[in-house]
Amino acid sequence: MTAAKILDAAVSPGMGEGARQTPPLPTGWPLAFAAALAVASVGIGFLAGGSVAILAGESMRLVGAIAAALAVAFALGIPMSRALRARRLSAEAWRGGVPVAARVEAAHARHHAFTAMGLGLFLLPVLAVATFLTINDAVVYKTFLRGDVILASLVDVTKAFGANLTIAVAAQVLSMLLGLLLAIGRSLQGSSFALVRGVCIFYVDIFRSLPAIVIIYLVCFGVPLMGIPVLSDGDPMLYAIVALSLTYAAYNGEQFRAGLKGIHHSQISAAQSLGIPPGAVLRLIVLPQAMRRIAGPMLGNFIALQKDTALVNIVGIVDAFTQAKIYSANYYNLSSVTVVCILFIAITIPQTRLVDYLVARADTKEGR
Amino acid sequence: MARPLIELEGIGKSYGTFRVIDGIDLDIPRHSVVSLIGASGSGKSTLLRCLNGLEDIQQGEIRLDGEVISGLGIDHVALRRRVGMVFQSYNLFPHMSVLGNCTVAPVITGACGREEAEARALAMLERVGMRDKAKAFPDQLSGGQQQRVAIARTMIMQPEVLLLDEITSALDPELVMEVLDLVRDLAQQGMTMLLTTHEMSFAREISDKVCFLYKGRILEEGPPEQVFGAPREAATQSFLRRVTAAGRL
């Protein structure tokens, strides 16, 4: 405040003689918006507190509601009161002819108001979910999160999840290889390969149009029905792997193609002009750079494939979802399916982090 | 007089209706330096790229040491090992270290084993003053350093002729000299070079012959003193006037 006053004296000596001064930024609407959010948060806090507390007994309801409302009010009250104080100081400074100090205080007021807004925007959905889970005697919670059902189904569902993992890993590898072939086929130049390009485009168009569940159904039931020796005697797991590989090869192929196209032509010119043969240009120069760029989107495909392994339950393969459905039918409760959700989440998040790490490492290596 | 290392005879090339090269004859004697100058779009870079098969030609014939290297049926991979090229934008491979950039071609083409390739690469990097950066990655280097590595990478293949395509155009002014000094060294060691450049004073100093390209033709050619000192054609005079005004001469 004092520093600002000195600054004012230095930069605006003409203030007294009617020099025009830009007023501070507005603090009214941020504060009003923050206040509205605060009121809403306190209200939903009251609801959530009561709803959660009822799990501990009916008598706790009001205590919980008031405690939660007070806690929310306190949390939001701190930035709100700071914002109001700064707003008051700003107005005083402006009236007192110290415009720089007025602007500084207005900036503080806005900062605290935005902090309150952020807190409110965080608390509103969190408290709403808490209310939803516990409302009506915690019926939602008891439908999806019953501890005894989770414990009872945990071992069998986790064992059955092995089928999902097997299918996912095998199909990821196969669909990558097939996708790479599709991308290379589609990138071949010259009239000689026009038909090859056409076949690749046709394949990608068809398999991107068809729902994975339909392809799984057709392959897993159709191939055994055909009665062709050897081919029709396979394991259902094998057919599921083939069906998902065929589907995801189309997506991966498009990803590879985008990656290959994204490498600037000058890289290829440089490699060619060093006398590196075409196959090696692709393998040593183009693909490594393309892979780095498509690692993120490619992992997106992997995760989508992983999730689609749950579709195999329609052809009778006992995967985690099938197993969970057996438990949910026996217990008349969906908590066993929650176990499936947790398993999928548990394998997906580390993969996302791994790719983030790999991409970041590649970036520092390339300095990009 | 000995046969020129490179002979261009009646070269023509069009992109659609645009005649980018319109009948060019040019001899490049062994151990000589020939510079192509001219405005953007005059066909300099395209002509260069025709010499190692990055572009094909529609008329005429190119010979390297008497052997035809243009037209159908040319083994471009083999040709490019004899004709090295350095680019305006360096085009180092960003996912490989400096040493990796230098050894990938000799190793994959079987020119030598990995150990020998590394020894040769380190010796060549020493020559271009980049040995201490052998483990660095291209993006950690300045433009001038990258271009020196790109030259070393090409020289390791021991080409018979070196094509330099505006190799200082993407460089900050203070980095131009380090690259030009290197090219001057190569010229003194007898490397046959064909270069396109906007550095007129450099072209004047280093070249045995300067060709002024205008609309796909060589409008004027001769020793640098003649082309720069006493240009005959009006277009050459006008081009040089504009270059001088821009402070490039």
C-alpha cells in the first residue's frame, strides 16, 4: 500500500491537475458469481451432509447436515472475506486518489473471488455425487458398492479377467502388425500398386463401419458353423482374438498412415540421398519418428480394444464381465460388476501414464 | 582435356505446363566448383535434385563420369552413394544422435562395419569441428552445427560429387561463416561441387564457374569475375543489382 502510494507519486504527478486515470478492473461480477456459487455449495453441503450422516443413524442426520454446511461455508468464507476486504480497500484507494493501489487491491479482490469460484465449482459436483450415492437410505451405494458382494466375487472375477487380458494383448499385437501392413499398402506409390491401395482402403472402410460386437458374433459363431477342417476346430478365445484384431487393424492402420504421412518429405529425401535403400528408409528413418508421434493416439486404440474385450461375453467366453454377471444374478446386486470396472481402470491408468512418460522422454531426447 | 565428371545435355523438365527447366547444358569438370545463382523459381534447386534422381527429367541426358544416370532403369540407391547432397534445412534425423546420423548410411549400405563407420564418422566430425557433439541430438545444436553435421554425414559416404542446395539460407547470419569455411576447405581438397546459393560473395570467391539461371535456362555463365564483374545480360545485371541492394554482395 505504501509502496504503491510512493509509486503513484512518482508516475502520476499530474493526478492532482486532472490527469485521466483508468479505473481498476471490475470486482463486482466476480464477487457476485462467487457468492452465488457459495450459497449453492452451502445448500448442497447441507443435503450431502445429512444424506451421508444417515448411514451412521437417523439421529445423526441434522448434525451431519449442519456440520457439512458449516464446513463448506468456512472453506468458501475465507477467500470470500479476503475478496470483500480487498474490494473495500480498492474503493478507498480510488477515492483517496491513489489509483495504482486501487488497481492492485482490485486485482487481489478478483484473485480471491476466482479462488472462491474454483472451490465452489469443485465442491458442487463432488457434494452432488455424495448426495446421489447416499440419498434414499444409500440405495445407490448399496446397489453398486456392497462390500460383501465385492469380496465374494473378487477372486473369481479377477481370475476371469485373465481372459480379457489374454484377448487384449494378443489382439493388440496382431492388430498392430496387420494395421502396419494396411498403412504401408495404402502408402505404396505408382500405378502398379493401385489395386493394393484399393484393397487396403476397402478393408479399412468396411471394418471401421462394422460394430465390433457384430464382427465378434459373426466370427465366433460363424467360423465353427462353416465346418471347415482345422479352421473350424479352434478355441472360442482364438476367434475372439481374430475378430478384435480384424476390427482394430483398421483403426491402427489409419493411425499408422497418419504417422507415416506426418513425417516431412525432406526426411525421406535426406535418407534417400545418402543411398539408404527404400526398405531401410521406412524402417530406420520414417517409422521410428512416426511411432513416437502416434504413441498417444495408438494407446487410445489399445485402451478401446481392451475395453471391447468385455463384448466377448455375448459368445459365451467367461471373461470378467460374464463372471460378474453370474454373481450379480445370484446376489441380485451389481457390486460384482463394479469389480470389473475397477479392474479395467486399474490396468488402463498405468498405461496412460506410461505413454505420457515415454512421449515426454522421447521429447527431451529430441528436444521437442 | 579430360572428360568432365558431370555432363548435362539438353535437360528439360515441366510440372504440368510450367517449364521449370528449359534446355540446360552444363559441364562440371572434376575437382571444380560450379555455382548456380538466380532468383527463386529459376530452377536451381530442381536442377540439383535431378542430379541424384530425387527428381526425374523429361528431356536430355545426365552423365556421371561418362555413364548415363538419367532416365528409366537407373539404380538410384547406387547412384546416390556416388552423388552426395546437403539441404537447406539440414534434414538431420531427429531421433538419432549426431554419431547415429553419420553412421546409419554406411552401416546399412554395407559400405563398412559399425566399428569402422564410427571411426570414420568421428574422424569426419573432427574435421568439421563437431567431434565433441557426437552424442548430442540434432535439436540440441545450432543451425550452423547441424549443417556441419549434415555435411559430415554426406562426406562419410565418400561421394564423387557434392550437391549443396542453399545450405546457408536457413542459418542465422552469424552462423553462415562456419559452414562456408567448411565448404571452402572441401573445395581446396579438390571436392567436385555443384551448389546453389544466395551468398554471392561466397560464390564469387569459391567458384570456378558461375551460372545465372533465368526461367529454367542458363542465361549467362562464365568465370565469377566475368559474371559478377561484367555481366552481359540485362536480366543478370538486374538480378545482381537487386542482390547488391539487399546487401548480399
